Amino acid sequence: MLLYNSLTRQKEEFKPREAGRVSMYTCGPTVYHFAHIGNLRTYTMEDVLEKYLRYIGNDVKRVMNVTDVGHLTSDGDTGEDKMLKGARREHKTVMEIAKFYTDAFFRDCAELNIKTPDVVEPATNCIDDFIDMVKTLLDKGYAYEMGGNVYFDTSKLDKYYVFGDFSEEDLAVGVRESVEEDTNKRNKADFVLWFTKSKFEDQELKWDSPFGVGYPGWHIECSCIARRHLGEYLDIHCGGIDNAFPHHTNEIAQSESAFGHEWCNYWFHVSHLNTNSGKMSKSKGEFLTVSLLKEKGYAPLVYRFFCMQSHYRKNLVFSWENLDNARSAYDKLVARVAALKPLGKEPDAAAFAEGKRRFTDALDNDLNTSLAVTALYDVFKLPTDDDTKLALIRDFERVLDLGLIEAAEARRRADEKSEESSVDPELLAYINLQIEARRAAKADKNYAEADRIRAELLSRGITLIDTKDGTRFTLSE
Ligand code: AMP
Ligand code: ZN
């Protein structure tokens, strides 16, 4: 599989360190508010990546942190802790806020068929790990204490700005943003590993440490949580593009300095979901959440389909009109799946292989989900039977996970109901009696009688269809 690697700025063959085993780390949510659908675009595309890596035969261990401390309102170490801000907004404790929004996040994920990672670790569970790594960085001379805080000294690195996609000027944005420059920093790009003194004295969660009572910086948590569950080497690290700097840049600085070797081989960054008025955010404009989509009558999986239709490295513009288009395409797709009439045969091996080849060609090329969706449409055009088509769709759904099979089944049931309700009540009663008589005949092993009943109904334009849930019928026009 070819994957674009932000570190090398090119598509590369994805090769885990150990063939067939992938260690994957994902930056999790900051749980001070609901996730917006922009955040969920990132998690959706990461979910497809994980499922595809499994689909092509890898054993994947995926770890995600939950940020419940240390993420300040500006990524440049200024502002207040987002969690504290959330708690104040809702007159609750930080831990109450964390629990509420962590649960809400995983509920949203479930609605979008985003699998929960193998390990989910809240930052507040790992304080000892953070202290340990900060100690190592101090011991090795990569960190210094100043004004009560511990800082990472970026001047100790040969190369700090590792993601060459950005100009140094762009990269400094996080720093320039800061309202008050932190005069404790030796270099502009230095960042906090451990806070003790800051302008917000009312930080609710504090821990004792060799550097004083305080709390961890945001970046250190990912380095430590990854090490705790995946060891000192990572195959792939994921996140939204805004995380590349400073967050991931700082994670790399800390981990590689602490371990004394390279840390992670592949960096997967998902581009943003924007609105017509610019970047999506939780504070401005309409706060777009999964619940809002549902309130407006969209099935959450329509949003997943919307995400699939474009490449993860392209910015995607959200509008209700675009979502409407995705919904009508999704509904048509479901109708086409529902119209397939499999006979319970084995799929045709050659046709199956051909359909699958188109799908894997698309995803092997830097996770091209929009072409994978095209491959899904192509299934209906393949010169093969419906059993093979359905088998292909089931197979693709291991990765796309659009809920097509379930939605098609629900649609068939609804169609049957409306068909039944349009049948003359007397005729319906007659048919149901015959179906029951045939069932009883079969139970008595009187197959001749069962066949006679079926034939009699057929002669009147009524076709019986046996399913695992019982017998239903269709009427010819
Ligand atoms: P947060 O909860 O703010 O830590 O963000 C969670 C994830 O969403 C991170 O991986 C961010 O990079 C990503 N993210 C933030 N905004 C957007 C957006 N507009 N579109 C896509 N991903 C985003
Ligand atoms: Zn992270």
C-alpha cells in the first residue's frame, strides 16, 4: 500500500517494522465540549485507514489518548486549560466534564461506525509516565526549569521543524499567536513539559512532582501514552493537519530525545473540513455536531459517506447542500443493494477477484476512498450474478462500513410492509393461511403438499420467498 508520509512529503510503500503487525497511535479528543463534524472527519478517515490495514492482513494495535488536562486554548502554551474553561462554562468539575464529553465522543463515533481503538487512555491516568519522561529529558539536557515551569529546549535539536510542508514562518504561528510572550522560554519555539506556575492559579487538577506541584503540558501526554502501550517504536501516527505543528513536532522532539533514536516512521494527517466561511470551530457559527445532523433528519452514516467521497488530503467544504447530495446518493446506493436478489450461491471467483482488484487498487493508492466508492458502484455493472455482487459489497463494507447491508435490509422490510398493506385484505388473509398450511405440511414432512400449495399460489401470480425470518411473498403485476 502506498501512503503519503508527511515526514518525507511523498507517497511511500507502507511497511510496518514487523511484517503484518502495525502499531498505530491517534491523537484523541480534548473532552471539554462535543466533537464537531470536522474533528469527526479526521477520526472517520483514520478509521478507514485502520480497517484497510486490517483488511489487507495486518494485525493492528491502535492506541488513542483522551486529553483531559493540559491542552491550553492556544497551542503556543498560552491561554487557559480548555478543560477548565469547559468546567466553568457548565458549572461542573473538570472530571465531570471529562466523563460527560468522553462518553459523548464515543457515542458519536459509534453512530459513524468508527471503531473504538484497542486502547483508550485518559491523560490523567498517566501522570507518573509524564514525570518520568520529563525527568529523562532534564537528565539528558534537553529540558530546563525556568520560572517554575519545565521547558523543552528546541535549540538542542539538529532539526526541530520536521514537517517540511510548512514554511518556518507558518510554523511559528502557534508562537506568534501568544498574547503575552512567555519570557521564561530560551527560544521562541520552546514548549512547556510541566507547568507549576502560570497565570491561572486556579487549575483544578494538580499533581506533586520533583519539579513542583503542577500539571503536564499537552504534548508530553501523547509521547508517554504511545510509549506505555506501544513501546519505543511506532509504525504510524495520525491526526488532523493542524496537529502537525506544534503538537506532533513537539511529540517527535520529546520522544526522540528521550529514547535516543528515531520514533515513528509514518505520519498520516487528515486535511480540514471547512465551512464556506472558513475553518470549522466550536465557538463560531453553527456548532456542527452529529446530534445536529440527526436533528435535521440526516442519518449519521450519510456523513460518513460524504467523507468517503473525497480524498483525506484535500480540504473538504461542508454545506447542507453538499450533505443533501450525499444523502440522495447514499439512498440510491441503498436502493440498489436492496434490489439485488441473491440465490444463496457461492460467488463467482473470477468476477469477485476483478471487483476486489478495483477496490484495493483505489485504497492502495494513498487511501483513495472516492475511487473506492467508484469501485463500489462498479460492482453493479459487473457481468456477474447478484450473489457475487452482494459478496463484494459485504467485503468492501469491512472497510467503508457505510451500513449498506443493514440499510438495504431495512428498506426491503419497509417495502414489503407497504406492499402487504396495499394487498386486498381478503387476498392477504388467504395468502397467509396458505403460507401457514405450507409451513405445517413441511413440518409434517409432507413435501408434496407444500409444493402443491406453492404451485397453486404461483398460478395466481403469488410467488413465495423463504427467508431465515419466515416466508414472504411478492405479487406479479
Ligand atoms: P481536538 O479535540 O481539538 O484535540 O481535535 C481532535 C482532532 O480533530 C485532531 O486530530 C484535530 O487535528 C482534528 N481537527 C480539528 N479541527 C478539524 C477540522 N476542521 N477538520 C478536520 N479535523 C479537525
Ligand atoms: Zn497527540
